[in-house]
Amino acid sequence: MNYLVTGATGHLGRKVVALVGTTQVTAAVHTPAKATALRAQGVRVVPCDYGEVAGMTQAFTGQDVVVYIPSKTYSVLQRITEFENTLAALKQAQVPAVIFVSFYADQENNPFTMSPYYAYAPRRLAGSGLRYAVVKNALYADPLVPYLPELIARQALIYPVGDQAMSFITRDDSAQALAALAVKPQLRDHGQVYTLTQMQSLTMPALGAIMTTVTGHAIGYAPVTTQEFGRIYAPEGDGEELASMYAAGALGLFDQATADYQTLTGAAPESMASFLTRGWAATKSSGQA
Ligand SMILES: NC(=O)c1ccc[n+]([C@@H]2O[C@H](COP(=O)([O-])OP(=O)(O)OC[C@H]3O[C@@H](n4cnc5c(N)ncnc54)[C@H](OP(=O)(O)O)[C@@H]3O)[C@@H](O)[C@H]2O)c1
């Protein structure tokens, strides 16, 4: 079987590639210069630009399963165009199965900037004639680790979600589930939808309590307003978009916990306490805290 992973130089893509295994996997990459490490591991690398149907068709030809990891552009129209181009290439290349990597912010009343895209893509797949499955990730837990020093200084989480809980998944676990699904045709190809979350969603005081135990520093919960959150993180370039995402959290839309990770892998996802403990130990040993 031949498996192709798009976005293969990205944080998630490179983990999926490593798990599927170098002999069967093709890494489809946007910027070939970023693929040096993949090539060094013996992975077959092909160019892939979501803007170019012909190139993607060439890359996809002969593949049995394509794992499609979207780009991170915050333009809904551009992301939809990239997706439409990919659908055209998948059809032209007659790819038998596709796995669409999504995000759980797809509800009708979800105010996240990208929610129209996450709502659109599965509906479009449903009428495409392609065989597919959708894997929705919860919020990645990973960015919480480099955020810990700032939270220690603030002495509190500030997400504007009130008393609502949100669920998370680590990128490692997301990659595990995607790699497992890719090689299990009985679990895909029929429009199945999986939502990858840890076992429990967490209110912000509960998340702060875990962070307090892990770091030994008191981290409570002092929410700012959605507008203030957007202003605080505006210098990082995506404050407004992140604020819109946590506005969805405040509506309770991220309070989802499923057993889908277990269905795909047969194991339990890593808990937040375990993940942050590992991440904090690595941060301290690298001298970053
Ligand atoms: N669940 C969450 O909390 C969460 C958070 C953030 C993002 N996400 C989503 O999760 C997915 C993966 O995230 P990530 O952290 O792995 O992102 P990432 O590291 O930015 O990876 C994205 C990949 O897409 C590639 N790409 C960008 N534009 C492309 C194009 N026009 N054609 C082909 N490939 C292109 C990038 O290649 P280049 O670097 O060469 O451009 C990169 O390899 C994304 O779809 C993202 O929207 C989820």
C-alpha cells in the first residue's frame, strides 16, 4: 500500500510520516528545502502546492491513501480554494481513499474565523464521490508547554471562556490516530467522522490546577475579555483569530470528549497532566525555564 501525507514538513505531518513508516510513505511538501530531514530518513519526497492541481495530480497518482493536512492560512476563501484544488487532483489521480484532517470548530454557531471552512469541507467531501473519513482534532495541547513561563509570570490562565470546559489532544496522539486510521480500511472510506480528544475536557481552573502541580508555581484563572485577549496577542499576528476561537470555547462548543482516539488506536490518549509533566521537564533541562 502507498500512503501520501500532505503538509509533511509541518508539526503534525512529519509525525504522521514517521509513524506510517519510510517504506510505504510519500511526503508531499510545499517547500522542498524544508524536507532535508525527511530525505535523510529515507522518505520519498514529492513537491505539492495546494495552488497547483497538475502538480498535485502528479504527486497523488499511484497512491492508495492520501492524508490531507490543510495549510494554516486564516483566509477562509483561500483555504477553500486549496481544498477544491486538492479535490480536483484527488479525482484526476483516482485516489481510492482520503483522510481529511479537520478541527472540532465546525458547528453552525461557531464564531471561530475558520469555522466556515471546517463546516464546508466535510459537506463537500460527502457529495464528492470520493471515499473518505474526517478526523477532527481538539485544541492541540502542545502550545501550552512553551506558554507555561508566561503563565507562571501572570499567575493565571487568561482564556476568555468563563466556566466552560475545553478538550485537548497532543500532536503526537493525533499523529498516532491518523497513522492507525490510514492502515485500517475497515475504519475509513465511508464518511466516518472521528473527534480526537483527551479522555476529559477541562475547565480553566482545573487546567490551572494541573499546571500548578506540574510547575510548582501557582497558576489560577483570571479571564480577560475576548477583545482584550485579541489585543494582548495581536503582536503575534493572530490575536483576533485566536480570540474568535476562544469565543467558541465560551459558548461551550469545545467541551467535547470522545472515545474516538481509543477506537482508532486501541489505547488511551495521553492525559494533560502526563503531557505537561514531560514537556515541563524538557523545558527545564533545555534551560528555557
Ligand atoms: N487543533 C489545533 O489546536 C490546531 C492549531 C493550529 C493549527 N491546526 C491545524 O492543524 C493542521 C496542522 O498543523 P501544524 O501545526 O502541523 O501546521 P504547520 O506546522 O504549519 O504545517 C502546515 C503544513 O502545510 C504546508 N503548507 C502550507 N501551505 C501549503 C500549500 N499552499 N500547499 C501545500 N502545503 C502547504 C506547510 O508547508 P510550508 O511550511 O512549506 O508552507 C506545512 O508543512 C493545520 O491544518 C492547522 O490549520 C490545528
